[in-house]
Amino acid sequence: MSASAKFPEGFVWGAATAAHQVEGGNSNCDLWALEHAKPSLFREPSGDAADQWRRFADDVAVLSALGLNAYRFSIEWARIEPEEGRFSQPVLEHYQRCIDACNERGVTPIVTFHHFTLPLWQARQGGLLDKRFSEKFGRYCEVASKALRDFPFACTINELNIPMYVRELLHKRMERDDGPAIRAAGEAALGAPLDNIFILAPPDAVLDQGIGAHLRGRDAIKSIHPNCKVGVTLSLQEVEAEPGAEAVRDAYHAAVYDPFLDAAKGDDFIGLQTYSRVTMSPDGKKSVQSGRPQTQMGWEDRPEALAATCRYVWERTKTPIFVTENGWAGHDDARRAAFLREAVAGLKGEIDRGANVLGYLAWSLLDNYEWFSGYGPRFGLVAVDRQTQRRTIKPSGLVLGEIARNNSLLADASPSEEGKFGYLSNQAGAAVGIG
Ligand code: BGC
């Protein structure tokens, strides 16, 4: 094996999830209310999700059996602080047990403090438009950090910059005929304007209270756990400029990426989350290049996008990068496996060119609740039966696990390895099959 095929020593390999997408029953948050509005922006409610509230330790056992060594999951503010200023000790103890379950398996826990959902009370107080948002988020991070220990990495806010482009898309969505009814039902269910949910926050609020919340959260976590590496995660797609669109593309980068990258320069790492590429026309319209394969999300199938965004972030910040999400949605698991390999190969190229990359986390460990799209899209390395909650390992999970075990791309998962992992027994005694 050539030395250059090896990833840096200590490179972290894992998978990610988010509380609302897997735990189930997250009923005290803003999005749960919107999921139940009629009509709704959401295709279906999250319901029991993947029941990870009860199955956390089993899921970590599966992740570890694959060969992965890190699990990024989120703790839920709406559960930890169900009413403003009242913190739930049993919920904090639950999350400590989750962290312990990782450490007991030799899996590095990477804790995200906020992943899209807000406590309902905070959405009603304005979401990010509330001038006290950053202070309240900082207080939550402080209380949670005092209660929790033994997590070497933390992400404050997931994809802090995503409202900068998703807000516009959602507003367009609500210009359709059913838009006014969706807005009215959503606002009635939420008891607040829709702009109060995180992903609809207006740009000024994100730049002010959002960035402020990250900084306060980071300082709170680090003041209690000085050795914990803390960062914010950002949503970055490769943006390809059509001829003549270079200046518009640069302006887009300057508005949607750069203020967040600049704010994160003093952090321990920047969480890079890339899925695809968009093409930008000279009039600023973003589209998916025609004639190219697409994933189940309707995004261009473009594993090379990860290397492109990695280069952009490294050149601008020279801050360590952690790929905290990257993945492929669809039923063709062989294509998912190939996508992951290609994305990771591109990332290795950037490491060889000098980028400091700490690790790679696939989205997602499990097929889970994909927000507006409900349970349709399949991102998981492990399938989840919606009726029985039975977990079934997909070959792509074995492929990534093999890369992780070898810390190199030169090894490949072979059919004999599928045999080795054919059936794992989880702690509840249920069989975990291979897809
Ligand atoms: C989010 C995840 C989401 C994934 C795929 C990211 O924007 O952090 O929660 O499931 O993309 O859409």
C-alpha cells in the first residue's frame, strides 16, 4: 500500500444524525407543530422517527461494528429546556448515557447543540429575530455543558448559514396557490409567524443573533470543557458559474458563505457539509445542471463537490476542516457506496494539497426523517423498517467501514466481509440484517 493512500493518523471516520430526525416524539419543538398543520409544508409528520430515543446504544453498536469510530448526534434543546429557564435533569442524564454508550464502544461522540429545531417557546418569542436569542442559546449551552462530559468534539449550530438560501426557496414555495393556506395553518399551529423558525430566519437575524449564538455557545462549552474542540457547521455547495456569471457567483459566496467562514476563523474547526453542485446563471438563478444524474433529492450526483468546497474553505480560512456531513440519497446502494468513495478520494486530494482535514462523517447513519420530504429520501448506511424499526446494514455502510478500518481508500469491502457482518445482534436481542 502506498503511503500516500493513507489518511492522516487519527483521522476520524463516522456517521451523523440529528435528534429530530431519529429520536421520535420530539413534540415540544417548533417543527413538530408545523408538521401537524393542515395543510403543511411537511410531507408527513416525524412521529416515532427511528425511535432512537430508546435505541441509541444499539445504533452505536451497529456503527461500531461497521468499523466507524465516531458518531455525530444532536442533543435537543426543546427537551433539555422544555420551558424557558427550566432544565430537565432526566433528559440531560439521558444524553450523558448516549455519550457514555459511544465511549464504551470506543466511538468518539460529536455533540451538536442545535440542529434546525427550536423549543416551541423560543419560536414564539421570535426565534432568531428575538434580540435575546444568542444570550438564551448561550445559557442553554452552558447548562448542558455543565451537565455533560466526555465529548471531545462539539458543534454549536448545524448549518448556521442555511437560512441565507433556504428562506428564499420556501418563500417561493409559498407563492403557489396553496401557499396562503399553508402559511395560515402553519402560523396557527406554531402560534407565531413562520419567519420565527430557524431555516426561515431573515439574513440580518442570522448574521446578528445567529453568529452571536454560535460565539456565545462556543465560549460557554469551552469555558467548561477547555479541551473540547468546538466549531459551527456550514452548508456549502459547489457553485459553478456559467460563462459571464463569475461575478454573481462571487457575490453569492460573499453573502452566503464568507461571513460565516470569517466568523468561524477562531474556532477549533469548521464543520463542512456538502452534498452537491449548483450552476449559476448570469442573472443569479441557481439550477441543477441538465443531463446529469440526480439523487433522490433532485440534486446533481456530484461527489467531486466535496473537494471543491473543501478547497474553498481551506483557502479562505486556513482553519481545520471537519466534514460533518456528506452523502447520497436514493435506493441504489451500490451508487451510494461509489459516491462515498469518490467523495472521500476527492477529499484526500485536498489533504495531499495541504488542507488540514480532521475527519469525515457520512450523512446518515440511518434512513431517517428528511424534514419537508418526510420518510421518502434514503440517505442511510443502515436501513430502518418503518413498521418494526428493524435496522438492516447496507453494503455502503460496510464500504465506508472498511475505508475507516484501513484509514485508506485502497481497501475495498468484499462479499466475504458482508458475510462477516451478515447478522449482528443488538442489545435488545433483535437481529440486525444486511441489505
Ligand atoms: C442537514 C440534515 C439533512 C441533510 C440532507 C443537511 O442540510 O443538516 O439534517 O437531513 O442535509 O438534506
